[in-house]
Amino acid sequence: GYLVLTDMVWLQDDPPEEIYNYWQENNPNMPNKQQRLAEAQEAGYEMINHFSLSSDSWSEQYYQPLRKRIARLREELAWNEAAEKVFTLTEQEAEMYDRFGQWYGYEFILLRKTD
């Protein structure tokens, strides 16, 4: 059978300390792309194809609409402290991507079981 997955990975080695620390706090086991691809093959899968999702997918298709939605919801849910915390964390994540997105991303991986 086939397996399709996406996973957050480091796209480059030696990321700046600020973004490295951010992801250590939020996703401490994040591998680099080569590690994740090797793990898939070691688990008995043949690599059919893989690619990193584009920066446009992140910026234009994900974070830009999300920021607009947060702005609308922030007014609607101004009374909700929990919602405000989520909005703030989400905005922080988007800002980190704006500044450091070339260092990390989602890798889309298509595999086939070899057994």
C-alpha cells in the first residue's frame, strides 16, 4: 500500500537561535528533512516522491487568511481570554514564519510499502 504524509521539518542546517528555540519549545522532536526521509526508508517504505510545501502555501494560502480571520474573531470574542491566548500564539507563529520560513516547513512525502 501507499502512505502519504506531511511533517514539519528543518529545511536547512544550523537555524538561527531564535527560531530553533521557538521550535524546541513547540515541536522539540522536529527532524531535518533528510532524517525524516531516511526514517521512512528505514521503516520499510520506498520513496516515490517528496517536496517541500511552497512559501506561498504558507504565507498567501494559510497565514494571510488566518490573520484576517483572527482580526474578525478577536472583536467577536473580546471577552474570551482563552481565545485571545490562541490568537496571540497563532500570530506569533505567523510572525516567526515571516522572519524564518526559509529554515523550516512541511515536507509532503509519498511512500510505498516494500514488503
